[in-house]
Amino acid sequence: MRLGQIWQAVRYLLVGGVTSMLAVFALCGLLLVTAMCAVFGLGLPVVPEAMRVIRLLPGLERRRVARALGVPVPEAYRPLTGPLSRQVRTVLADPATRRDTAWLAVHAFTGILAAGVAVGLPLATINQALIPTYWYLLPNGAPSSFDYQVTSWPLAMVSVLVALLYGGLTLLLPAAARKQAQFARWLLKPAEGVMLQDRVAELTATRAAALDAHGAELRRIERDLHDGTQARIAAVIMQLGIAEQMRGRDLDTAFDLVRKAQDTAMSALAELRDVVRSIYPPVLSDRGLDGAVTALAARCPIPCELDLAQIGRRPAAVEAAAYFIIAEALANVTKHSGAGHVSIGLDAAEDRLLITVGDDGRGGADEALGSGLAGIRRRVEALDGDTALSSPVGGPTVLRVELPCGS
């Protein structure tokens, strides 16, 4: 066995000792939040944020375990979105919360002990092996780890045998580190079928949201056509009919009606074009997504900085979703942020399109306040994408969206 393996095991167990102490603090925080909730529910507003912080520690352990074992440990947290009551129910009902709590409780006590053994065994081995040298330099005797005084060469040789025993135990440290990692993986990994169930539930919810959004979009288009374009075309027909009747009696009036019908028809055409643009902007077909985003930035009243990679053409549905997401985000920045600068980024990673919109405004964006963020999230979820929003009070605000582009 190489010394490098022993060193890696010692280092792994030492880091485990640090995370064990952090687990103690996390458990104390959980107990404090639980006590606050027991007193008239005072701690309920803290529960989602407390769990977001506490989950950082199991997340770190999952990454450590994945590196140690070479096997990923997936996270299966249910998303904490929506109003506070919904987030609290999600935290309490999430099986991942129970797995994290169990790991914290076990690791808080075992991690420190394992770290102590990982440090103590190599040092004890070296100390016992050097006891004959101590005795030689100190003829009056040298203490041994087993609380006896080395006063002769036979007793010194016994210390060497003890050193061999410690050395043999030290050789077991890589196995101990592996066992700790395997136990953490067993506790922290999702149960069989949980990820599939969560995925099915997520897809069911996003499918329902997509259908609702599709239905709302169809109703909007029907309303725009009925109240705008259809009414104007009906007016054109009526004006032309009256002009035909007036042609033989009052030619000037007939010509005026024809001109009015022409103006009305042009207005109907303009409204029809607006409806078409709301379905799929023609600029996407003409200039591609990067050109369309550049046009959006040019129309934004706030100065925009663009960072657009060469992403090429993407599926039409993805390009349209990206266009409307950026348009809605810029509208939110203009209306609510008070920002003086906006940055827009487009990039591609494998089969995903990455969108970033940031501003230096006042921050505090909240999806529950109806600022358009909920619509963005629904549009993203309809394509099975991911949305992340960072908007602390005082700013800055950064919206990150990932849209899958695979076939």
C-alpha cells in the first residue's frame, strides 16, 4: 500500500472531522428553529432559509463522497418555491430533509472520532517506533504509550512491537475512510424510485403548467383577433359596402369611405402583425436569436451590455422562449429595478442554452409579487428547463435560465 493512499485517507477523515463540527452547529441550529416553531410558530418564516443553509453541508459531503468513491450522489430536493406556507410544507414532507438530518446526527458524533483516530494512529506509530531511541538518549527511562517505563532493551523491543501494531492499524485507514464515504452515500442518496417519482411529479406539474399557459395564450390570441383585427376587417367590409351603395349617388362620399376602409385595413394589418410577433417574432427567423436579443437591447431604455456567444441556430420553440424570457426580464428591470445598467448573456453548453440577465438595481425581486418572474418560470418549466434568481435587497439582481436544446 502506498503512503499516498494513507495520506489521502487521513486527509479525507480530517476534513470529515471539520464537517463533523459543522454538523454539530447545524444540529444546534435545527433545534433552535424547532424550538422557535414550537413557540407560536415564530420560527416558520426562518425554516426555508435555514434549510437552504443547512443543505450546503450535506451537499458538500455528497461531492466529497463522489470524489472518494467515483460514484455520484445525486440530490433529490423538492424545489422551495411559492408562498411561505407551501415552502414549509415542502421542507417537512421532503424525504431528503429526513436523510440530511439523519446524516447530520450520525456524522456529528462519528466524524470527530474518526478524525482523531486518523491523526492519532500515525503519530502513535512514529512515537512507539522512536522509543528505543528515546531510551538510548535518556538512560533513566522513556515512557511508552501503554503507561510503562522503558528501562531495558527488551522493553524497548516491546515498544517496537507495539509500533508494528499501530502501523498495521494505520494501514487500515484507507478502508476506514472508504467505509465512512460508503455510509454517507447510503444515508444521503435518494431511495430507490424517489428520483423517478419526483421527476414524474415534476413533469406532470410542468405539463399541466404548459397546457394552462398554452390555453391562456390561445385565449389571448383569440381575444386580440376578435376584438382588434376581426372588428376592423368587419368595419372595412361595411365601409366598402356603403361605398358601393353611394357610388351612383355621391361619388365623393364613396371615395371618402374607400379611403377610410383602406386606413382601417392598414390598421388591421398592423394589429395582425403584432399578434404574429407575439406568437413567433419574425426577427428570429431573419436575424437569429443573437440578432433578436441585440434588437431587444437596443430598444431597452436602460444601457445594456451584451455578451453573446456564437450559439448558432436552435429549435424554434427554444429560440422563441429565450426571446420572450429576455424581453420579460428587461421589462421587469425597466419597471421595477431602478437600475442604471443591464447585462445580457447568451451561451451554450452541450445541449443547453444558457441565459443570464443581470442589473445593478435595488434588488429584492420576489416571484410572489407578480413581477413577471412567475411567467418566466412557467415558460422555462414548459421546456423542462431550470431557473435561478439571485436578488438580495440592495442588489444586484441576476436571473439565470437554462433551456434544453436536445431533440
